[in-house]
Amino acid sequence: MFGARLRKQLELHGYYLTCLQDLVFWATCCTLRTHFPSCSSEVMRRLPVASLFICFWLVERSQCDGSLQDSMGELHTRFAVSLYHTLTEAENSSNLIVSPVSVSLSLGLLQFGARGNTLAQLEGTLGYNVNDAQVQDFLMHSQIDESNTSHGMWLQQTCTLLIQSGIQLLTEFTQHAAAWANTSVVRANFSQPNNTPSQPERVRPNHDEMLLQSGSSSGELSGSGEPQVETLWWGHRLQMALVNKVTFRGVWQKQFLFTNTQNLPFILSDGTAIKVPMMYQATEVSFGQFRTALDQRYTVLELPYLDRSLSLQVILPSERKTPLSSIESQLTARHLASWYTGLRRTKMDIFLPRFKMQNKFNLRSVLPAMGIRDAFNPSAADFTGISVEESLYVSDAFHEVTIEVTEDGTKAAAATAMVLLKRSRAPVFKADRPFLFLLRQINTGSILFMGRVMNPMDQAS
């Protein structure tokens, strides 16, 4: 056979294939024969050695790509868990949501302009450097298509870097920023209170474009001129700030019916019972039971969204007396990875509260605790990759997240009638007490959102 002869020639030149490479190698051979059926085995056997090396390179590349995806997935998960744990130290009793993927994209943008120890700290926290072409290519191609409305998904993810007007930016940085996912670089005049961007969400241009006209009034950003409380976020000496915003709504693979939603008790962490709109459906889901290092049991339920590119994982303590904090404090990246192999398809009765959540953070107090210190220090920051003329530093990093979980993924109707559900012998998953949730990209494992619901009725940020 052609494949056997080709492999023999590779071995004669000192190339021996691993088991994984061997599988890909044979798949490559079959593809060649499929696309070139008219070529005889004799002709294929006489391919030059250079072609054999190209074939081997393709095999090697496929293995490297798989290894890179696994490594990046693990690094993203580690960053997500670290970010979440750092936030819970300050927010220990309220609803919480953060988008680790979105924060890492913002920090990736900073990496393009960071140098020296500032770059080293960013790389150490993220675990990778976006200046590496292979890493950059992987990150860009693993982004979720936010325009995928045909599959019922609506995702808006934007990152805006505000830079003091008048600062001359390096061409190399502006080129990198222009190609980075959902990113805009906007000039702002921070020295005038009335021209301060009082509402960060307004700084996003109507479409992805760079507003980089140095010294031009058309390239400057000004606020509404109305004094607002948010103005205090921005200091008069501000030179550079990150504003990051993420909003998501999705449609379930199998939708909950509005007619099945009931007002049922939800037990808060202090033991108080409140009535909340509780969605219900009986369906087959991925479900698993796990234990923490301290032998505390918890369950994980996974609900896929339409087209199965994303899924929502709900984590609930098995025992009512087990506080959610004792579970979330022990979660590690290894635990999250184990869920993929530990979940089993199970027919269940599912009760999940409808909830909508919005959080706003200034990550300036969070990221230094994770090792990114110099970027926020005026005397230590090194962003000479953005501009060599000024001593730039990040004065603020705002992160705003909104998520909505309802029966069909769209805004829910006002009130639903009380209904009676017939009894079932199927096991029950009832999220009627505080729980954790993760919204993950299935093919990469990237965590788009990570949060907890302490009170489904509390929508305040």
C-alpha cells in the first residue's frame, strides 16, 4: 500500500511516528488517495523525499495544534478560577458574575504594548504571550461569533482602550490593536471634567474602527457634559484606561416552557425563604456527582445552548447544610477539567430559577492581587510599546457584565400562572438555594462567564 511505503521511506530518513502521529498519518494518506484517485501506487511511491517531509510536517503540525489547544484551555481555566477567587474575597455574600475570556482579551491587548517587567507580569498571570504568532492565531480563531443570531445566540463583547489625546502612538501597536478581537482605541481628554467619559459604555464606536487621529478634534472623545457620579472614576491625571463590556443571551437546545414556570421557594444563605420564578423541564442532560478535597459533595448539571457551541454548567452543593462558599473556595482548574469526563447523560426533572444579573468592577484593585502590579503603577509601568514619548500607565480597568437566564433565552414574560406538574420517578435537580454557574465554549473549554446566584431576585450591580 501507498501509506506503508511512504512510512517506510520516512523511517529510512530517521522519522519514526508516535501512535497519535501514526493515526493522523494514515488519515493523510487516505485523503491523498481520495483527492488523487487517478494516480497509481507506483506514481505515489516515487514522490520526492521533500514531499515526504511536507507530509510529516503536516502530521507534526496537527499534533502541535492539538497540544496548543489543550494547553491554552488549561491556562484559560486557571486564569478564570484565579480571577473568580480574587473577586470573591471582596464580594462574599452577593450575586457575582465575571467574564474571564473578556478580561484576558483586554490584558492581551495590553501585552502588545507592554515591555520589561510589565510584560512579564502580564505573561505570568495569563500564562502566555500574545506576541507569539501561534498563540495569537489560536486566540483569534477561538473567538465566539457574536453575530450568530441565526442560532439564537446574542453576544456583545467589546474592549475599549482610552488614551489621553495628544499622545503619539506607535504604528506597530495600532496595527496590532486594529486586528485584535472587538477592540477600539479611542482618544479621550481626561483633563477636563466636562469632557470626561462619564459612562464607559458610550465610548464604543458604531463599528470596529480605530479613532487615532493625533491632535485632531475628530479623534477625541467627549462626554455629555452633564456632571455624573461616574465622573469620579476618572482622575484628572489619567492617561490610559481599559473599558470592557460583555452582554449575553442565548436560546436553550431544549427550551423551558413558560407555562411550567412556578413561583417556588428559594432558600437564601441566611435561611430566609423567598418566592422566585422557578423554571421546569424533564429532559436528558449531562449530570455528575463530585467531591471536594474536604470530601464535601456537590453536583454538576450541564444545559447546552442551541447549536451546542456553548453550555451552562450549574454547580450545587449536595447537602442543604453545606454553604456555597465552602464549595467555591475549593474549586480548582483540575476540578473543572474533571467535569467533562465525569458527566453522564441522565433523564432528570430540572428546576432552575430564572435570573438576570449585572456586575460592574474596577479591576484596578483585583489584578494587582493576581500579580499584575506594575501596569497600574505610574512609576513602574512600561508601555513603551504603545508610545515612547510618554510614561503611560493603566489608571483604571472597568469590567461590566450582563447575563440573562430565562425559559427561552429571551426576555421573559411578566407573570406566569401557577401550574401543577405530574409526579415523576426521575432524579431531581432543584437549584432552590445558592449555586455556582459557568458558561463555557464546548470545543475549547474557555469560560465565557463564571458566577454565582445567591438571590435570583437581586439584579443590582
